[in-house]
Amino acid sequence: MKNQKSALLVLAFVLLPLNWVVATNAPKLTFTFNKVHLPPGQSYFPGGVNNAGEIVGFYVDNVPSTHCFTLKGTTFTIVDDPNGTNSVCDKINNKGAIVGSYQQSVTGIGMGFLYENGQFTDIAGPGGATPAAAMGINDNGDVVGTYMDINGIPHGFLLKGTTYVTLDVPGALFTIARGINNHGIIVLDWFNGTAYESSRYDGQMYKTIDVPGASKSLAKGISNTGDIVYEWYDPSGNVHGALRHLRKYYKFNFPKSGYTFGAGINDHQLIVGPYAKDGSSATRAYRATYK
């Protein structure tokens, strides 16, 4: 049970402007970074942002336990699922619907949820799923995520209405569906037996979209314009962010950070994610625009 809890957690304003130009082999983009100031004393992991600029994510308290939050303008709100503990908010759509996961109080098993109009609804995954996590939602209400089967193997899923479709990248030992846009394009992470890779799925074909040079490439979100953000690892194990824009890859880091990765993206070329300064154990939130 402890391992299931850990798997789900991993599966997982006052703005100070800072500029950083990313050098890649593709035509240059300029990334402008801003710190997101949240209540002090916690480690924060923003996961998604919608076109209104509302950010969702989770933070880790001193227990440690995780709690969902939303940040709308300067209004910070905790939105933990009341049916359990260790809530994790992952993505938010343009209608304000949020998806995430929590640990059930009675069973201790991870469960996905939809939070919409002030109400929580469980997303349990296909029959026999133990546990499940909802990780992406589009404006049509289509939800993607991951679940474990009775043999403990993770699979991706797509939930349309009340119908589940299992998503498995061909050749993968396991698959996690991370994000879906309004065109039904899904981004997924998967494990090939030796390394983590990323794919884009259009409903018919899976296309590998790994960050060049990455030892691990994890696609975390996709916009309606098709831009994709990543968490990726270099051969030394350092964590960075990346953007796939117009089929080109752009690597980025929050300035002077020990690690950075992209988590959420909207249609206005805004990225959110966590970062940590060198030598600091506290994880903070940033937002970055690119052009």
C-alpha cells in the first residue's frame, strides 16, 4: 500500500520577472520566468494552468502529507478530497474542472477524482483498477490518467462520458497518460524496460516524442495548439524542463535552479512547474511565458 501511495504521489502574487534565453539547435525562443509566491513553509508542485491563468497543484506539509491547491489571481484555496488523504491536483481545464487523485480513508487505495462546481466525483478507472489517478482533462470533459491492473501493471486510460479505453504504447512495459487537448491528442509516458520515454497519440497512432539527449523523457502536458511540456533528465540525473513547439524542442531551466521541469501549459504560451534553488530542499513554483 505504501508503494501504491508513493506511485500516485510521484505520478504526480507578486511576480519577480527574470529573463532567460534558451539555446537549442532550433530557432530561438525567449522564456520569461516569474516566481509564483505562495504561502511560506511548504514545498509546492504546480501541475496545470488554464487560459484564465488559474494554477492547480499540490504541496507537501510537515507530516508529510499532500494537499491540493488552486491559485486564482492572488486567491489561494485548498481543495482536498473529503473522502481521504494525500490529495494531488494535476490539471485544470478552461471551464475550471480539476482532476487529480487521493488516498481513500477506508481502503488506503489511490483513487482518481474530478472536482467540478464544488463537487468531488471519484474516477476509479476500468473495472479491477487498484489504484487509479486522473491526470488530464480537456474542455469536453474527456479525462486521461493511469491505473494498475490486478497484476500491478500500470496502464493509461481515456474516459469519455462513462466509457473507459485502455491506452498502452506498443512495446511498453507500462504506460501513463498525462494530458489531453480539445482535439483529442494525448501525451503519455512509458517505460521500455531500460528508460522512460514519451509518446503522442492521435487516436490511431502512437508517435515517440522524446526530448533529444534525455536519459528520461516525461511529457507532462499539452495545449490546444499542440505545444507539449516535459520533465527530462540528463545523463547525470539532473532534472530540466523542455518544450516541444512547432515540432522543435527547446530546453529550459529556471535561472540558477538546482532542478526545473515543465508541468502545465495553456494556449497563451504560458508554462507552470516546480523548481528548486541549488542547495535548497524546498520546491517552489514558477510561471514562464515564451515567444
